[in-house]
Amino acid sequence: MPKSVVISVDAMGGDHAPAIVVEGVQMLAKAFDDGSLKVILHGREGDIEPLLAKNPDAARISRLCHTDTFVAMTDKPSQAIRKARGSSMWNAVEAVKNGEAHACVSAGNTGALMVLSKVLLHMAPNAHRPVIAASWPTVRGASVVLDVGANVECAPSQLVEFAIMGEAFYTALHGTQSPSVGLLNVGTEDLKGNGIVREADALLRRANLDLNYTGFIEGDGISMGAADVVVTDGFTGNVALKTAEGTAKLAAEFLRQSLKRSPLSMLGAFLSRGAYAELRSRMDPRKFNGGVFLGLGGVVVKSHGGTDGYGFSNALRVALNMARSDYAHSIASNLEKLALAISTAEKKDASL
Amino acid sequence: MPKSVVISVDAMGGDHAPAIVVEGVQMLAKAFDDGSLKVILHGREGDIEPLLAKNPDAARISRLCHTDTFVAMTDKPSQAIRKARGSSMWNAVEAVKNGEAHACVSAGNTGALMVLSKVLLHMAPNAHRPVIAASWPTVRGASVVLDVGANVECAPSQLVEFAIMGEAFYTALHGTQSPSVGLLNVGTEDLKGNGIVREADALLRRANLDLNYTGFIEGDGISMGAADVVVTDGFTGNVALKTAEGTAKLAAEFLRQSLKRSPLSMLGAFLSRGAYAELRSRMDPRKFNGGVFLGLGGVVVKSHGGTDGYGFSNALRVALNMARSDYAHSIASNLEKLALAISTAEKKDASL
């Protein structure tokens, strides 16, 4: 039997909680019916119990942990943190801290979840800032892109940390050993880009890390699968991710409009409807739901706030894969090597 | 009759020059046969004359200006500039400087063209750095995005310059008065983003410019047409543009694969082939070819190096629209207002 895993869930987070949360748990419970998965649902008993009554598989693997308070989607992180203690989000993260759960999932307020996770779980040894990693569909399968929004400004050494954490995350999700790591830039030649990416590139080559670093990649390389792990700062990564979402929507809209242009096209579209269903499924953002906060002393998965039950079940699946993986252990030795490389470089600078 | 325009062309620039250059001129000459368009082709006589013999419309509007030297695609800007004098690229830009031509087009080495344009044409009054503006397909038509690669690091006041130049460029291309201007960010709330975009946002609101500035937009807003003009630094803009290209390719590839999944889908695809042709045309990157260097004392259009005749004809069309527009005049008063706003702010700072 696979390793038994407990996932702690903020049942009140997200635009359509707790309904989509319980639906997501139900879907995952059906897929994993070997008894190896347990879920703790943090939230309002009166809202959740009727949902569990209608979702018997979810009920079978869930334990309810009542609380009356929750963080609103519209709260600023500073407000949220003041009233967070005892909320469904707080309790979900605290369960990871206390060792009751192996990972936690919330579709709630991103900023609040980030601050609260840092306060409760602290950083992993030698990691300095949490980073949000996202999965991205490519012609070769899926890549991991990070940071997609936590750090709008990044020092070169932070980008190297992202590379280390992203590599271990990719292995946790896909099982691939030694995935390729690329650094997002405006060109692939040495002299391209700003000082930060050039210095990060030099550090990645120099720091003697156990990484399959392949150098710079450009924006079009992400969807082409030019690297398994794409490293960038949170500003660029967020813009790239959302730009890709917008472009996919634009292509879908243009396709829809074009197929309506004549009765013949419409007939063709009807005959090809299976193909369109497959296409929609391959590009479905719900399939790639579940951004992970990496660098913390515990696993926290952020689901998209507006997702549905299927999307939430995928965020739960990411948490499950992370919990079953060797993630924490595999980043430790590389982060230590990086810290050593940086302190050696600083000593050299100081002695000049 | 519309204003008579002369376009100066680097006939040797690009991967497939001079063939695609002459083809592009031929296409445009057919579309504008009223005698209002003239072209000067800079390049090797022996290579270009046989092409003109086969393209009589191009020959009708073209004058050949022989030179034996040209800038290679692989030259670094610093190398290129040393041997640039007298090259086809140099002469094409110089014709704008001398007043022989209203605008110039090259599909050659971007870095070299940028440096050389700056050396020969200097900056427009009150403009500080050239910026590359690109057209982007949206659900509402097309937007202008800038910078897409010239300035990997930008001060807030530079982003405001981009807004002013982008607005005038949009009007030159599309005729729309007072197009909306948005600033690309990782969220639409005031507190989102880094210090640079927040300061640029404040400056855009404060500087008393004659601009329809609508605030922050996110990456997905570009393709959704959230703003007519999207302002960003050259690093983010380049990554966004290439990410969108990659995503469009991914969607096309997934569609192709899905339609092949069954004989029925393939039949449907055959019946809908007109719709796919229309879709391809709407997303066709050649249609959006022609990045413009804004901020210079003359119009320089950079065509994609790998484009074909159709793509090059669109770059020529951009040059023609710019040459016929009131672009230079319309940026002048706003750049003056910006310079005034900045110097006032600096005086205030100094007097504190």
C-alpha cells in the first residue's frame, strides 16, 4: 500500500466554497479508495455536513474540524492576518505545522495564505522566500514555471533557489529524475537580459549544484517544452502565465467564431466535436490547478479561487503527490550547496 | 490623392533577403497603384535587378541604390556598427535622415539597426531611449504593446514616455483618437507590483498628460483587448510577446493532433477547412509583422528577420501608415508636458 497521507483542507476558501471543496474531495476519494488518503476539512459544520451527506466517498475519508471564522477573499493580507487565528485557513495550515497533516490546500485569499503559511511553517533551512510554482501545458507534456507571483523583485541567488525548489517539485509531480532547468530571458545568448538573470545564470553554472541546468530560454520556449522547469521572477512569471491564459482564450474564441462562418463549417465542427472536447481537456486550466508555495517548512497548495470541484480535486492531487514525494529531503542538500557557494563568493569579495 | 510617401528599404536585411523584400514591395505596389508610393531599395544591384525584372509592379515604384556591403544577421551590434557605414542598412536609415525618405524598413539585425538608427536619427525632442512597439491580435481587433525588447530595465518616467509614444503610434496605425492606455502589472489593485510600475502609474495620473490612461492591466488583458496600448518594460514585454506566440503554436498543434484522432474528426476538419484558413489568417504572425522603433527623430520599422514576402509587405504598410500620420507632431506636446512634470517634481524634491 502506498504511504498513508493526511491532507488538511481550508473548506471555506474560494469563491464557491465549501461546495466545490467537498466535490473535489469526493472525486479524489473515488480515485484513491485504498484507505491511504485521509482529509481534514476545516470550516463551518452547518455548511459542510449537508454536503458530506450528499458525497458519501468524501464523507468516508474526511474528518470535520469546526470553526466559525474564515478569511474573506477581499481582505488585504495585513487585515487577513489580524483576524486569521482560528479561521479555517489558519487551522488548515496549523495542522501541517502540528504534524496532523502532510500537506494543506486552500482556494482562499492568496496573499493571506502566503503570509499565514510563512508565519506558521517558517522557511525551510537555507530557503529565504516562499515562491509559487505552477504547472504549464507544453507540446511535450507539462512544465513547472516559478515564480508566478510571490516575489515581484528577485535577487540572482533567489532565482537559483527557485531552480533548486522547482527541480525537486517537478520530480515530485512527475517522477522524472534530473529534469532540465531553464532560466527565462529575452534571448538565449550570454549577453542578453538584465544584470539579474545574467548573474543568476553565472551562479547556476558555478555553484556546483546537482542540477541539469540548460541555460536561458525565451518566452515561446515555455509552451514548446524547452525546459521542464522554467525559472523567473514573480513579476515576469505572473505576466507570462496570464498572457498565455489570455492567448489560449483568444485562440478558442477565434476558432468558435470561424467555425460559425458557414453551415458547412458548422457541420464539420459537429462531426469533429470529439476532437474539440479532447482539445478543451488538454488546454483545460482546471487540469493545471494547484500552485504550490515552495520553500516553506511544509507543503501548502493554493487552488485557483474561482475553480470548480474538478479543479479543486487536481489541487488536492498535487498536495498528495507532494506529500508522497521526497521533496523536502531533495531540496535540502542543494540549498546547502547554494548557501555555501554564496558565502564563499562573499568571503572572496570581502578579501579583495 | 493621399500624401505622397517614399519608403527607404534595406533590401539585404533578413534571412531570405533580397527575394522577400522585392516580393513585399510587389504586393504593396499592387495595393497602392495611385502613384503615391515610392520605394528606394538599398542593396546589391546584381542581386536585386533580376528580382525586379520578375516583379514589374515593384520595379515601377522602386529606385535602386547600389551598395556592396551589408550587416550580417549574426554580427553583434558593436561589430555591426564598426562596419555599418555605407551598408544597405546604414544607407536605408540615412535616406530618412537626409529627407529623401519618410520612413525606413529593415528585416536585418535588430541590435545593429537600433544602434545605427540612434546614431543617425538621434532621439526625438524630450524622448530618451528608443522603444520597440508591436501589434498584438485581440478579441477586439489589435493592440499595441511596448516595449517588446529594446530596454530590459526601465525607469518609471521611461514607461510614461512609452505610453505617450504608444498612444500616438496606435492612432497612426488605426486612426482611433484617444485610444486607451494600460500599464501591465501582476494585479489591478493600487498596491500590486513593484516600485517602478507603481511610480509610473502615479506619474501617469499626475503628469497632466493628454492621455486616456485606464490604469493597470494583467497579462490576460492583452489578448482580451483590455487596453488599446499596453505599456511595459522591454524584458516583460518581450517575454509576454514570445509566450503568446508559443501558446498560439501549442494550441494549433493540439488542435491538429485532436482532429487526427478519428476518421470522423478528419472528415469534420475537411468540411471546416475554410474556417481553419480564416483562423490561421487571424492569428497569422505575418499580419502583425513590423515592430516600430519609437522615440527617434525618424520612422524606422523592423521586420521579423525570418518573414516572407507577405510579412514584409505588412512591415512596409506599417511604415506607410506612420509616414502618412501625424505621429511626430502628436507625441511632441505630450513629451514636453512630461519633461515639465518631471522637472517640477525634481525641483520640489530639491527644495525639501
